[in-house]
Amino acid sequence: MKIHIDIECTPEEARAFLGLPDVAPMQTAVMDEMQKRMMASLAAMEPEQLIKTWLPAGIQGWEQLQKAFWSQMTKTARDKPSDE
């Protein structure tokens, strides 16, 4: 035997019926604080500062990749038997 029950209610009504706390004020406060902090961080970052912050990491990554590539090539050239 199957019983199917449809209940139409809002999330607020469901929380109240189940005895769950209303977290909407806390969510609003947290989101407001996050927005405030993000806006302050964005205001402090200028495009020039972003480039200076991000570029060295990118260049360093390319240099490491290049070093790894060349070390593999020189190792392969050394290990290759001569044709003599």
C-alpha cells in the first residue's frame, strides 16, 4: 500500500512546523559582511597592483618549466649512445 501526500508551504512555514530556527537574519548579516570586505579589497586593488602581484608567479612558473625541459633534454643527450 502506498500513500502519497503533497504539502504546499513556504520554506518559512516548513521551518516553523519542524521547529527549525529562522536563519535568514544570520544569512543576511553574513552576506552583508562578506560584501563589505570584498568591496574594500577591490577598492584597495588597482589594476597595476594586480599585475605586479600575479605576474611574478607566472614568470617563475615559466622559468621552472623551461629549466625542467632543458634538464630533460640535456639528460637525454648525455644518455644517448654515440654512433661510433
